[in-house]
Amino acid sequence: MQTDNSDLKSILDKQNELLEDNNKILHKLHRYELINFWSKMVWFALLIGLPFALYYYLLEPYFSAFGASYDTFNAGMQEIPGIKSFEEFMKAYQESQK
């Protein structure tokens, strides 16, 4: 009877060690996932916000200083080879989807 208790106690001790190791690993995974989540949020915020900030702080003063407007900028963009055909392709694609 005494040996059964000692065997049971050793099994429980081993189980306790495994549970503690598992808990440490789970905490590390949770911390990694939180860091990963917030770094992705910052990355996507930069990807979305940086073009707007670039336009507002860098390009817009030049447009206003030279008297250009969005229409002038858009007309200049239309002169880039391939843009007009790309827009026609997208319009045809959208009409075919309807």
C-alpha cells in the first residue's frame, strides 16, 4: 500500500511539472501573439495612413504653390502609357460581372 502511494505521488509530481512547463509555454505563445497582433495593426495603419500623410504634408503644398489642382494631376496621370487601357479594361470587367 505504501508503494502505491509513493508511485502515485511521483506521478502527480511529474504531472505538476508538466503542467507548469505547459503553462509557461502557453504564456509565451500568448505574449508572442499579442506582440504579433499589435505589430500587424501598426503595419496596416502605416500602409493605409502613410499615403494620406505623404499627400497632405509633402505633395499638397506643392500643388497649392504651383496652382495645380487634383484635376490637373489626374489629367497628367491619364497621359501615362497604359493607364487609360487599364481603366477601360476595369470598366469592361465590371460590366461583365453585372
